[in-house]
Amino acid sequence: MSCRSTSSPSQREAVTYRERRVRNYRDYLETDKQLAYLSWLYQCNRGVIMAPGAEENWTLSVQHSVEDVQRYVDNFAEMARDLRA
């Protein structure tokens, strides 16, 4: 599995499922939509409700705790382990 995380000085982040970094819209069209959907299912089935979509976006707010963020990270790690098994 290959994915990239985009980071900026904001509260919105994204994971894209593509071998190389997404730099423009054409790059984005090459992302693996099946992995994005699988990730969405993993998160929803483990208590992280996200808006459905091909991309993996999330927004953090003052309402989110460190535990909320850790749940997302743990779910993502579990999916990665399962895909490698």
C-alpha cells in the first residue's frame, strides 16, 4: 500500500492513495479509489465517522481530543497491517 499525507498549517489534512505526491488535479485522478473506500470503511466501523468520498480528508476542531486523533491513527495502522498480511 502506498499513500501520502498532505500537511499545511491548517486544521484540514488529507491522505491520498498514490505512489507519488499529488501535485495537481491530474495527479489526484490517479489515486487508488478502492483503497480510499476501504479506509473509509475501516474508520466508520471503528468509531470515526467521516464524510464519504474518494479522498481521505478530515478536519480537526477544538472539540476533538488527543484520543480522537489517536483513534484515527490506530485505525489507519490496523488497516495497513491487514493489507500487508
